[in-house]
Amino acid sequence: MLPAQHRITRGEDYRRVLGRGSKSRTPLGLVSVLDNALGSPRFGFVVSKAVGNAVLRNLVKRRLRAAAQRLLGEPYSVDVVVRAAPGATKVTVAEAEHELRKVLSR
């Protein structure tokens, strides 16, 4: 599980990142990234019913959280929101980590 200081929890933070952040389309879905002043990355995930039933949605969320957990030691100071696409059910943790690293390196 991601530590609380690395999670986006407030709706206004989600709206800010989704509205003003730079967006990238990946196999995960739409990834929005916005700089923050906290000195560490924060992650949020939106997995709608279009992805699948509750079992599949939770599977996608667990994989995304595991990939984000691997990035916590990196010196990124950004807020990241991933809006998962239906194809995200086929993405492994390693692939998700690779895609997030690609987006964050831009």
C-alpha cells in the first residue's frame, strides 16, 4: 500500500491534476502529471466500470499501486493521476512501472 503522503486523496487535487496537468496516452490509459511543491511524488488512480467488473478494477488498482510503490525512491516532485483504460487489465506491474517511468521522464 502507498504511504498516505504519496497518495492523492482530495477531489480538488484530482481535478487540478486532470485539468492542468500534462497528459500522455499509454497502454495504462490517460496519465496526467503536474508538478507539486512537496518534494515527493503523489499518485492517484481512477478505474471506471468501463475497465470491467469489480474484480478486474481491483486487480488494475493493485497493479498500478505496486508500480507506483517502486517509484517512490525516485526524485520526482509531481502529482500523477492515471485514468485506467479497459486495456489496462492486460498490463503487468513491470509494464506499468515502465510506462510510468517513461511518462515521468518527459
